[in-house]
Amino acid sequence: MFTNIFKRFSIQAVVVSFFLSLSVNLFNLYWRAAGILYSEILYHSLILTLNVILFIIIIYFSESKRLKINFGASHLLSFPICILLLYQGDGSNLNGQKLIVGFFLLLAGNIFSKEFKKGYKAKDLFNLGMIFTIISFINIYLSFFFISIIFLIPQIIDKQKALISLFLGCFSSLSTLITLTYYYTGQVFYSRPEILNSNFTFENKKVFSELFWIFIVIVLMVFSIVKFNDRGKSSNANYNVKIFMLFWLLISIVFRVFNLYQDSSLWLLSFIPSAYLLGIIFERFEKQINREFLFYSLSIFGIVSKIF
């Protein structure tokens, strides 16, 4: 069975995940171009697929326990599926700034994955303050992520020290960012550099419906909260990561509802948490037939969403 390839991290799983992602990107770009095989479609597909290597590296370090965030082999399957399912609306393009935001949010997720009850380190809240300040400097609405810290504070014994560390992280990063921005641009506020401004792909020629992806996001959120909200089956650290990913997904919904994006990438912020939660669902399905049914159902659903 196909999903058995992703039961453990292996060279075979990595290779299959990469080429599956490449095929999905080719398919997406073909339909984004209104069914035209334009000259740069393979190049654009390779560029987009190379970004999957970042997630493969993260999964590798997670499997080898060098990272705390619990990405597993099942996510080698969930990421290509979510690439297929993701709403490819006008301007759903990837650029350097979006990659930076995603990278910093993954670092935040890694901090959330630590056992705060067993041993709190001041640098964790300091780093979290720096990360959230950096992404808020890029887009002020991303400051909503500061709210997620509420879930960590009750687990920390020395709360006063934690809050001081958080404040110092925010202050030091903000003062540094303002200084550097003013030095290079003469402005206090962030202005996207030209090197981060160019998209990896072009605007759509075909119009897609958001309803498919909205349905997937809502189902993932509800299913993750209701079905797998069992702290007894996982460590406190894994529970924290799940809470952060659910909060991340909720923020992406808020961004879409109130149009808080700086461009027309309406659902890109929801991609990583959706892929993470979908991977967890694949892991929780013990019966192989259930995993196969989920994979092929989502694949057909994704193909139909792009064609029609």
C-alpha cells in the first residue's frame, strides 16, 4: 500500500515525497495557467519543490531528536497533499519574505515543544519575544501570535522572570530592527527589500474557488480539537505544539476573514499548520485502509478543486 512508505523516515519516503511534490506543483501551475504548458513551468515547479527540502530537513532533525518539534514521516505525505489542496487564488505566490515568516514561526513552534514544566530556561521566552517581534515588524497583524504565549505562562513556575525575559527579547529585537531599517532606508518602519519582493511564480489566469480549502481548514481544525484532544496520549510538549499549530491555523482564518494580508495570498499562512495537523491524523490512523482511504480521497478532492 502506498501510505506504508511513510510509516517511517527513510530515503525511499524522502524521494517519493519530493517527486510527489514536484508532480503536484506541475499540476497546480498547469491549471493556474488555464491549462497551458508555458515554457517555464518545469523551472517554476522545481523552485517551489525545492522549498519542500526545508521541511524534509526539519523532519529529519525532528526524527533524530535534534529538534523538539514533532514532525514525523507522515508529514512527508501530508505536505504534498496540502500543496495540492491549497487554494491557488490570485497572487497565491511564494516569495522570500513569506519564507522568512514561515521559518520564524517554525522556530516558535520548536520552542513551544519544550517541556516547560520540567525545566524552564529564560532564553526560551527571550527567543520567543524576538521571533514574534520580528514577524510583527514585517506585518503588524502577525503580532496576534503574542497571544499564544498565554498557553505557556501557566506552565512556568517563575512567571515574573519569564515575563521579563519576554520583554527583553521584544525590546532588543525591536530596537535593532528599527536601527537597521533607518540606517539602510532612512525610514523607521519596515519596507520590503526588492530581493524579497519578487514572487517565484506568476499570477493566475484561471479563477479558483476558496470553498474547497475553507472546507479542509475547518475540518482539520474541528477534527483535531474534538477527536484528538487527549493529553493523556501525548507529552505536555507535544500538546503545546498542537495548541500552537491550532492557534496558527486560527490566525490564518482571522487574516482571511478580515483581509489582513499585505498582498492577495489569501490562505498561504494556513499551509504549514494544516500540513502538520493532517500528518498527525495520518499517524493516529492505525488501520492501513483508513490511511489509504484518506490519502486517495484528499487527492481526488484536490484534483477536482483545481480542474473545476
